[in-house]
Amino acid sequence: MDDTTHGDLPAEQRHLPVLLETSVQLLAPALQEPGSVHIDATLGMGGHAAAVLHAAPKARLVGIDRDPQALALARERLDREGVGDRATLVHATYDEIPEVLAELDLPGAHGVMMDLGLSSFQIDTAERGFSYSVDAPLDMRMDATSDGPAAADLLRELPEAEIARILHDLGDERFARRIARRIVEQRETAPLARSGELVELLEKAIPAASKASGGHPAKRTFQALRIAVNEELEILASAIEAALDCLHVGGRIVVESYHSGEDRLVKTAFTRRTRSSAPPGLPVELEEHKPTFTPLVRGALQADEDERSGNTRAASVRLRALTRTRSAERAH
């Protein structure tokens, strides 16, 4: 998708939040008291955040995003919708929740939202290199101001086995080894520098029979590289723990995942917090062993057929949500 189609549109027309109504219904009950603090840890263009602020008129928002462009668009949107005066926006990664709260002199939060993965805005911004539909430099950094390696750097420098591991583990790519071998062969003459070059290589590397089904042949490779470049799973693992730890009793957290690796991390962290820590065979469960969180939904919610047909991002979403039921110095 060419970003010239969307570049001048306001945020609400450039990105359709997934499971918006469900998220708001889950979060709003914890945010009705004056001064309630809601953290949107993946602010994006502010779709979820604006809806929560409308549903919780006494709450304030702390919006976190690692992408300065997204923060600017979110600020415009929140101001336009008349809720900007209750919003503090912070340029940070979401594993920095404790530092952000400390900086704002806030002891904790009553609601946390995490909508993981990539926003439509980032895909549509052609020069960022996230899209396999538009030729652009192979960058893929969510924070373009960072000095971390871009996707082109990884493909130029990593050993073949590590490229194959990234494609297999982070993209569920069946032909990871074949693709990695082609990438290494290619870089001996001219390293891949643009998304169009990578798409061309993938078209040749993936067998024709596999290209006939399962979406665009570049989809899995581009997803894997984006996750690797931005260290998304490493950051997510600590971000979930930070988010759970910051919640007051009665506080709620909603997390939307779009990739099996993301959802596995969320499920593992949530399961640990909703399980008793009592040793097996203990006749009476002591208070300190009781779970600190309770699920708000059973398992993981998925989008219905209507939403999936109208929003491509909704096809793979898994929503999990918890509420804090007791405090603990450190939940285990």
C-alpha cells in the first residue's frame, strides 16, 4: 500500500484499532474514579487511548510509544477529540513503564493497554521499509532516530544460521534455511539494501506451489526481520512484567498479540500471575500464595468474522485480559 494514499489523512482514518469496543469495555470499569491513571503502552495513533478517555472521563492517560512520528499523530488526534488535556505522551519503549511512572511521580496505574505489532501507519509510511508492497530502504526500525541496526544491517552481517533462525522462529517461515542461503549468496556480490530487492529474492527462493496459498511470499520474512530489528520479544517479556507490577488492586490490563511468539510470552506471564504459588499438597492455601490476578476473559479472544473482513490486522489477533485481585511486594 502506497503511503501517498494515507499520508495526509488524520490518524483515525489511517489506522483501525482492533477489538476496540471489547478493549474499552474491559478497561473502563477500573478507570472511573477521579485521577485514575491509564497507561497505553503502545500508543500508536491513539485510537484505543482516545476511546478509553471518552469512556472514562475522570481518568488521565500516560501514552508511551517508541515512534516519534506516531506520538505526534496521536497528540493531534487526542487534541482534536477534546481529550488531549488529560494526556501525557512519552517517547520510550514500553519496558520503561517503571521509569515513566517515576518521572511523572505516579505510584502506579489502574489500566494498561498493549496493542502489539505494527500499525497501519508504519506500514503505509513507505520510506520506513516495513512494507513488501513498496520499494524502500530496508530499515524497519520503529524508532527511526535510534542508532540500532536496520534490517539491511542484519542481512549483511549475521551468519547464515542466525538469519535462518530469525526467519523460522519469528516468522514461522518454512523455507527459512533456503532463504538464508540465498541472502548470503547474494551479499557476496551486492548486499540487500532495499525492500524491493528482498522481495525479488524471496519470489525466487520460495517454491511456486507454496506461493499459491498463504498470502504474500514476503509476509513472514518481513515480519521476522521487523521483530528482530526492534527486539520486540525481548522488550515485550520485561514490559509485561513491568505492566503487571505497576497495577493497583482492581486495576486491569488488556494485551492484543498478532504473532504466536508474542502471544506465548503474554500467556506465560499471565498464567504465572493467575496461579497459586502454594507448594503441592499444602492443606490450606496461605494468603501470600494466592494468585495476584484473575482472568477477565476465558483464554484468548479473537475478532469476529465481520471485523476480520473489514480489517486485515484483526485476522490474527489474540486478546488476553487480567484484573489485579491482591497486592504483592513482587508477584510471582
